[in-house]
Amino acid sequence: MSEPDFIIPGDRLPPGFAERIEQLPEVPAVPRPAATIVLTRPGAGALEVLLLKRSRSAGFVPGAYVFPGGRVDREDASDEILDRVDGLSSEDATVRLAMDRKADPPAVAYYLAAMREAFEETGILVARRADGSPAPDAAADAEALRCRDDLLADGASFSGVLDRLGCRLDGESVEYIAHWITPKVEPRRYDTRFFLAAVPESAQPVLHTAEISDSVWTTPQAALDGNSDGTFPMIFPTIKTLEDLSAFSHPSEAIEAYRSHSIRTILPTLVRIQGGIGIKIPENDEG
């Protein structure tokens, strides 16, 4: 057997997890559409990324540092939202994500869900005002904070929030960077598209504390170093994304580079090894 691409020690696994991966279900769970967004800003000689620490009571990877993200719904591509986006069309998204035009939810919904989740979880809005200036974030603007809270409480729609803040979503500041599907052995699976977004250097998060207990702006390499010494637990797709981003010194450089990248679909497999589990990435694309 070839060596795994990544090893998770047994002391970082939930009880009984290593034993369960040898019991592949007859019918794997259907992956749920999901979107993740890497918020980046300029730092001192290197780009910085925003990582959120999942609360211990969270249903998904409790205690791990993750990027903002969540479920994608067809409503994320409503006409009301699409009418409030610049620099991104449904056709652009379909081509870039290499999805069927009849997919449900459609390709553009993944982009818009990523931007919505960023605002819900951090209060940072990837958008611009009519004069071209960046949208206010909830840490610096009381109305933006009220809008975020109303959105979380289902007291406002995302399109309504944009109208209240006088903003339009900035599709040109967002780029598709990865596609991960949860291994077949997992009972809870996600078909997740990863995006990268550039936000102002001044951007600061206001957390959705029901699911997030902490946040940090950090360089990709510092986060990777923390994961290696056990102080910054992360899941494999987060680690691989940070490894890729560590090559860039500025958000604009990363966005420009990814625009010419062909993005492969990655469906890892899990194998039990002495002392933990191994994660293997197939050499060829998976559907």
C-alpha cells in the first residue's frame, strides 16, 4: 500500500472513529452542496487569512479552525440576489465550476452562498458601495451589525441587507480555488466548493458565537506551524488550502493565479494505520 498523503494521529480523533472507517456503508450518504470561503487581506509581506475556531458544541468538526462556510441552497441564486452582483454571471459560474447548466442548486449559488456565509459568520461583506468603496463590516458599522443579526434571525433577506447597506456583491474579488467531497465512509458528507476573496486590510470579524468561539487573522504558514505543534487543529482540506496559499504574498496575486488554474475534484479515501488514520488523495480526478 502506498504511503498516505496525510496522517491524523489517534489522539486527535473522536473515540471509535478509526474503527468506523473500515465499515464502508453499502450506500454512501449523498454529499450535501456546500461552499467555503477563504477571506484574505494584505499583511506584512504575506497575505493573511481569517480562520474561525468551531465551538466545542458545534455539530461539524468541533474545536477545529476552519474557513467560513456552510450549506448551499437554490435560494442563494434567487433573482433578487443575482440582480445585486457585479463581476459574476450565472454563465460565468457554470463554466468556471464545470457544472451542468441544469444543476440544482446552480453553480452561481455556490459563489453567493460563500459570500452570504462570510457575512453571517464574520460580519464581513464582500461587496462595494455605489462609489466603489468597500462595504462596511459589522465590526465598524452599527447598521451592518444590525443587518447581520437580522439575517441570522431570519428577519431579513440577503438581498434586503444589500439594499439597506447600499451595496452590491463584488464578484470580481472572489475566485474558485478548490473542490472537495467528503470520503464515502463518513455518515455526514459534503460536496464543497472553496472560494478565495480579497477584503480590506481593516476588515475585522464579529463572530456568530452560536457556532464560533474564536477567530484569528494569520499567515498560512503560521497556521500550518500551529497545526504541526498541535495548538491549531485543522482538517485536511483546510491544511491543503493553506499550503497552496503560502506561496502568495498578496490576495490579488493569489486571485490572479487561481483564475488560470484548472480545479480538480478531490474525493479522499481514509485508511486505518498504526497510531491513527491516513488520508489518501487519488492521482486522477474523481466525479
